[in-house]
Amino acid sequence: MKRFLTLAALTIAILGCTEKQPEGGGDVPGDETCTVSATIEEGGMMEWLGGDKLSIFTPDHINHKFLYRGQGAFSLLGDEEATWEKGAEIRAVYPYSESNTVSGEGAIRLDIPEIQTYRRNSVAQHMNPMVAVSRSNNLVFRNVCGYLKVKVIGSITLTSVRLKGNNGEKIAGEAFVRASEYADPSVTMSDGAGTAITIDCGKGIWAGNSTFESAVFHFVLPPTSFTKGVTVEMVSSTGENFKFRTIDPVSVGRGCVTALETIEFGYVTEVEPIRFRSEGQSTIALKRIGNPGEVLLDYSLGGEWMPYTVGEEISLSDGEEVSFHASVETNLTFSKSATDYYRFEGTGSLEASGSIMTLLDPDLKIGEIPEEYCFYGLFSGLQALTRAPSLTSRTVKPHCYDRMFSGCSRLSYIKALFLTSPEDGSFTSGWVEGVSPEGVFSMSPDADWSHTGTSGVPQGWTVRNMPEDDDVNYYESIEYLIPHTSHGANSMKAEQKNDRDPSEWVFTTTGRDPFIPLKSLERQADGPVLVFQYKASEKAGCEFFWCSGGYGVHGPAGGIETPFTLEATKEWKTFTMNMQEAWKKFGFEGKPGDTVRFDIGNKAGIVVTVRLMRWRKVTEED
């Protein structure tokens, strides 16, 4: 915890006065007007801004409003007198509010905002309550609250961020502050206080893909110990809701900044639940080893989802499947240590698929590993496992995959998308010890590591670093084909509606002969096989018009197009077509600057959603 928000000590010379001042700005009043002067000590984040107001309570507990006039000066607003005897106790509150009061016992009543406003790398104006008590003409303002810092990185625009404690802690609304001239204030929240604070981001705050571009949010809240951690809920500009929860206690002290771990949004990942398919007769069960804490899971045998009881064994006949995912209440983590963890146990022959991260969150809104030891030993000793589910998290935590597949002697396929090299074994210690001597290891094309052994790629396995055609993950290192929205479209509207996948576009036809050019290639295409995933409102005949050397001002001429058909589908479907002959016929080389024109149907009202459109090389299967 770093105490860098030293709350401003404000020295104010108080004058007795009765003169009324206007609400608007203006020059600093002279000596004959009702003024106070204020300075803020160095080292804090606070500074006086235009529009700042103070509540100053005279001994009769009347709330007087003082407005900042610039150059360190405040002036009294209103007609009432603001006078007091020398040595009388004065109380003051920032910011001013009509609801600020002082009781007969001297307790200050104020509000901690439930809706706070975003300000880059700081706290917004009027959001940070301070109090002061003095028997002289000098007031030292002290901070009432502390700060919880939330940093977000990723390709997403956020319109609001909401914080609440996991144990119902009261953190917003009516508060009562006990303060004295030389001691730190203490805060008691009222019985009716709120349990959540929302930072309003207006039209949206972009959380970029680097530390420099990241969005940083400071929640202003009373000193609080969150005994069961906190939950951060975020809403994107497209209306999606995301949730991040911590499992460890979090404490926020007065005048201190407590930082949560950075929340990183990966690009779209597999959202299919973890699924086991039986070959022959098999069994599967999730067992608790030691005391890892409670997890809540649902399971399905192909129909409705039902609550799963840890330890319950499920029997499967040949070809039957069982799926698991977190229940509506998102699991904070899975395993806790090398002695307290969960492990799947079973018999027979089982082929797994889907994303392992759905054990934490059924909707996979945030698909990154949240805690150390998260999936420690999850499949260890499961000799029935022949194919592993996808490890879709790009990031890792210490020991999160340790011993994960150890002893899975028949395992011959692993798909792991983490980008960090496992060379030091800090998160994959012994994870593939004892697996099959031959197999396929599918890794992210964004990854640049090649470590082999029991903490890396199993010795003797084939490495595949290009995605399969039905892979639903977005990879930054791949050049995807996307529309050129400002150049030459006809009867076609293209919209991007998914913040988490820049390759996903919705194409809507608005008339006859609808088409749109795709952006020119920036580098040499990997090959002539066209691959993408799509949804279509109806069956549509499509065409690629070949534009070698870029999209010309007159557009492509008839006779240099290649037709293909998209079937009507409400679910994502994979399209693959080897266009090697078309490349040769029309002199298209897939070189930098080459592009195509994308035509969809020949009428209005066709809606096609496309994602992950790319060129890949020809394989034996083609």
C-alpha cells in the first residue's frame, strides 16, 4: 500500500463578514469583501479548481458556502452573517453541499458519492471529501476517504465501472465523521448507506493494449476492510457486461491508494464449456483434494443444465458427452495450493474440448487466469484423457498449471495459448510429465517461445503454431481481412460491434449489387486458402473480385471474380475454400497492396456477420 495521496493540508485565514457575493466567477475580492485565503500543501493530487466550494460551519452550526475565486481565494456566498468569536471551534467540509450538517455533539454528516465521475489518473472534482476543525484562523483539511485503484488494459471501451465488496460492506452514501483539530478523522457509515460505487465514464473510456494506453480508475471510499475481496463490474460501449472478482481480503486506508491487480481483457476466446466425450464406457468426476474452498458448477448431458455436486461420478456410454461450466455465481478461483486443489478423476477413454476458463465463468467475459495455483493438478493422473480442453488464457499466474497433465499417459493433444515462456517452470512445473511420447501441441501464433520438456512442449511432440480453421480466437500476429469502410462501398453497410474481436464485422445489404472493398494486404499472405467464420440471415451468393495491385478508381471489371455460397445459419459456421486456381487465373499473388472486393447477394436486407477472415497456406487436407 502506497501513501502517495497525502491529503492536502489547507491553511485558511477566516474573516468575519456579512457581505453577499455573486455565484459566478470573477476577480479576487479585495480586503473590504468577505474572503478566505487557502493553500494546499505540495505532494498531493488535490488542487483548487474553478467552481470548488467549501461548507464552513460557525459555532451555531450554520452551513456557510464559500466559492473559489482563483489565486487561492474563496469568498462567502449568501446574506447571513459568518462571524465567530476568537477561539471558537470551527468545522469545515469539502466539497460544499446543502446536506452537510454538524450535530450538537460535533459529528459531521456528509455524503460519499455513489456515482463518481472519471478523471484520468486522478480523482474527479467534488468527489473527494475532506474535513477540518480549528480554534484559530487556520484550517487544516484532512482526507476522509481512501482510494481503490483499478487498472484496465485491453481492446475495449468502457462506459461505467462499478465496485462492491463481496461481504456487503457499506461504502457510499451518508457518512458521519468524527474529527478534531490535531487527529485523523474517523468515519461511520449510516445504516442506510450503499454497498456499491459506480464511476461514470460518459461516452466511454478506451482501455488500450499497453500500460501507456490503459484506463486507470480511482474509487473514493471510506477506510474499509473487504474481508472477502471485491467485485468490479464493467459495461462496454456495446452494452456487454464484464465481471472481475478477487478472492483475497482487500484493505483501503484513509489517504492511501490500494491497487488491485491489473485487469487485462484478452481478445475473443472460446466460450464453449469444458466437455468430455466418451469412447466406449467411461466415468468422470471432479474430486476435492485437501481444502481448496467451494466452487459452484453446473453440468449437462446434452439437455438442461443442472447443479453439480463435487465428487459425484458420471457414467458415459460410447459417444455420450458431459459438459461442465461455472454456475451463475462466478467462481473466484479453483485450486489454492499444491495440497488444496481440485482434480478430475475418471476411467475409460475421454476426449475433452471447450475452454478450461468456463470453469470460472460460464460466459467467459474475462478469460484470464485470476489467481496463483488456479488449475494446479486439474487432470493429474487422469489416464483416460486423450485430448485436453483448450487453455485459452493469454496470461498466467505462478503455479497455475503445475502438475496439470502429469501422469496422463494417453494424452496426445494440448492447445495452450499463453504467451509467457514456461522455461523457468514457474507456472508449468512438471505439467506434462508422463504424457504420450507422441502428440500435437497447438500454441498461439502470437507466442515466441519454444521450450521443450516436462515444463514446456512435451519432448517428441509436433508443434502447430497456426490456428485451425474452426479456432475462434483472435491473434494479433495474423493479418485479417476487414472492410475498407471509407472507400467504394455500394449498397452495403459494414459495422463493427464487438470490442473484443477487431476482425468481426456485420455486413448489411441496402440495395441491388451490394459490395465493399476489403483493405489492401500489408504483408504477403500465408497462402491461397480463404478461411473465416460467419452467420447469415439467409442463403447468399457471394463473390470475390480480384484487385491485384489495389482497388482501382474504376473498380474491378466483370470476369475476374470467384463465386462462393454462404448458407443461412444462426450459429457460427466455418467457411474454407482453396482459391489457388483463382489466384493463378487472375494473377493474384497475395502480395502487399493486393486486395479483393467482397460482394454479397443482389438485394437489400441480407445480414452476414464475418470474423477471423484470413488467408492461410495449403495443407494436405486441402
